[in-house]
Amino acid sequence: MSNEKEQFEEVQASSKKMASWACGTIIGFYLEIAYATFIFFFYEVEVGLPVIYVGLALVIFAIWNAINDPLIGYLTDRPFKWSEKRGFRFPWIMIGVFPTLICYLILYTPPVGADDITLFFYLLFTLCLFDLVFSLFYVHYYGSFTMQFRTDEERRKAGAYSSFIPSIGALGVSIIPPIFIVFGDRESYALAALLVVIVLAIFAIISIPGVRETQEITTIYIQAYKSAEKVSFFGTLRTALKNKNFRAYTFGLLLVETCWIMGVASELYVFKHILGVPYSYALISILTGFLAFAVAVPFWFWVAKKIGHAKAYKLGTLLFGLTQIPYIFVNTFIEYVIFYTIAGVGWSAVSVISFAIFADVSDEVALSMEKRLESTLTGIRVFVMRLSVIITAIVIVSVHIMTGYNPDATAQTPLATWGIRLHFAVIPALVVFVAFIVLIKWYDLEGEKKEKLFAALESKGLR
């Protein structure tokens, strides 16, 4: 057992590789925030598309995503002609990343003067196109984590890098929109998106050494694929979902992601209608929130090492839920900055350990399937995360209709203002507490059980 323990904690990947890999996560990290933060508000308030059309486009997009992400992961989770020479996942990452950035920019250039139906289809088409290429990048980039970093120590350290570096990088990118976006000026959103795309393209180039696979990793993927029994997409999906820990992780992820997406999608409404300040003020809260996030990363790395991934993730989820409660009572920008900073510590807790938890459950599924399936599992993970978009769209549309929100009004009624608080704070806090209960009740991949899992993977040449 002592030899197994040493392998369990061994570090092989260099810090330079971890840092390079982490630079690429800035792209996914920022784009997840950005389209959730700006798209709903941009199309409802700035473009003037009725909220029911905006919500419908996002729901259809998320349904498309339900097919797109897992299927892309499954279809590409096998060797191709170029795999042995170019790598198993690396070519797909490069094929997806730069078109993703172009499509993100196109989202903010809808035709001027178009009718509602044309705008609806423009939004729907560009969202689906964006998701198609983003999935090629995302499922392979995040799917590569498990094999790039194969021990507990590597996963904690790489997870810390992949939280700290993106928090600093995303901070630099996130200050662009508040500087350039002006309420009532559609072109300011497109300008901000263009500058963001340029910066993210630089990070994509820096990430190349981190995501490029060694020949050893490529060989493990190819040999495992050739020796394993061929299973259909739905067979793979059934096997993954039979795994209790994978179910607990993905359902908990859905709820945590719903809290996060709903909160950031509500942010512009809060600035305009509750705080009554220009969005440029967000520079202050972004700075304090991201710094709190970054400062807390080493602490959560230490906690995860002391008590294990599972316990730390459960504790982090509870803390993240608690940090949402003060938002219910926010009235001034100073209060918002304080609460946003505290929430940064909570989000850091979930973010740091999430990579390691996903890698652990991926290992457990790999053992049952006797081959590596990170792209397929990442596709399922992304699909689950996109379900949060459906939930967010349904909640915001329903709340705005029921409370009489008027996108053309500067001042909202007390009922409409309370509705913003509802989808900004009350519902997000509730769903995270449910996630905590799910993890406490069902997730148990830790301690001796995980050590035995690692040993079994080693014996089968899957790690």
C-alpha cells in the first residue's frame, strides 16, 4: 500500500506545463461568464428583442447543446489518422479554439433595423454555431486534464494553477467590457467583444505547450481504444450514468452552475435597476472579487490536500451557497462590492477542486469501461452545464413576465425590482444548498476506495 500511496501522490508534470495548460482555461472561464452575463441583457434591453424570443432562443440552443456536446465527445473519443503523430485531443483543441472566438464576436453584431423574427433566428443560429466550435475546443481541452495530470498531487496543483491563473487572466479580460460598454449603445458591446477576442487569442497561443500531449499519453489512449470492447454512444452514456459518483457530481454541478449562470445573467439588471450605477462601476467589484478568488486558491489547495477532494468539495459547495444569501439584501454599490468579494472566496472553493473531482469520477468510469472516455464524459459534463442555461432562461423569462419587468423603463416597479432579486440571489442560493445535500448523501469516492481505484487503473494500463 505504501508504494501505491507514493504513486497516488507522485508529481511528473512540470509547473511550466501546468501554467501553460491553465492559460487555455481562461478562454472557457471567461466565455462562460461573458455570454451568460451579456447575451440575455444585450438582446432584451439593447437590441429590443422581446424577452419571450430571447428565452426561446436560449432554450432551443440548450436543447441543441444537449445533442451537440455529448455526441461530439463520443464521435471524437477515438484515434484518427493524425492521432499518433499529432496527438489524441490536441488537434481538436486547435480546430475549435479560434473559430470559437470569431463566433463569440458575431453574437454582438445582429443586423440593425431587423424585425423580431429575423433577430430571433440570428441569435439562435449564432448561438448554435458558437456552441458547435466551442464544444470542439471545450470537451477536448477539459477532457485532457485527467491524463495530463494523473496523480492526486498533480490534480490538486494543476487545479490550483487552473483556478489562480484564469482568475488573474480573466480579471484582465473582464475589465474590458466595463470600460467600453455603455448602456444604450449597441456598438459598444461589439467593440468590447472584439478587444476581448484579441486578448483570448493570445492566451490560446500560450496554452499550446500545456495541451500538447506526450507520446506516452497518446499511446495509452490508442491502445486502450483498440483493446476495449466497442460500445455505442447510448451504451457509454448508460454506463456513465449508472456510476453513483458520476451522477452525484454531474447533478451537483448542474445546480452549482445554475446558481452561477443565473447570478451573472442578472448582474446587468442589478446594476441598472437596483444599484442605479453605470456598468463601468463593475471595474471595482470585478477587481475585489477576482482578487479574493485568487487569494483563496492556495487556501483551498491546502484544505483539499489535508481532508481530501471529496470533503473539500462538499465544504466549498456549502460555503458558496452561504455567500449568495447577502445578495438578497443588497441596495448600494458599496454593499454589492463587499458581498461580491465574499462570494469570490466561495466560488474559489468550488472552482479549485472541481477539476480534481471530475478527474476522479472519470477514472472510475474508465475502469468500468476499460478505456479512457474523457471527451465523452466532458461532453456530458458540458451538456449538464448547459442545462443551467435552460433553467436560467425559463426562470428569468417567467419572473420578468409575472413581475411586469419593462426593458424600456429606467425605474422598475417594486414588484419587478423584487423579481430581479429573486433570480439574482434567492433562487441561486436555494439550488446550491440542494447541491450540497446531493453531494453529502451520494458522493463517496475518497480514501481507501480511491486508492484501490488508482491501483486498478495502473494494473490495466489506464493511468
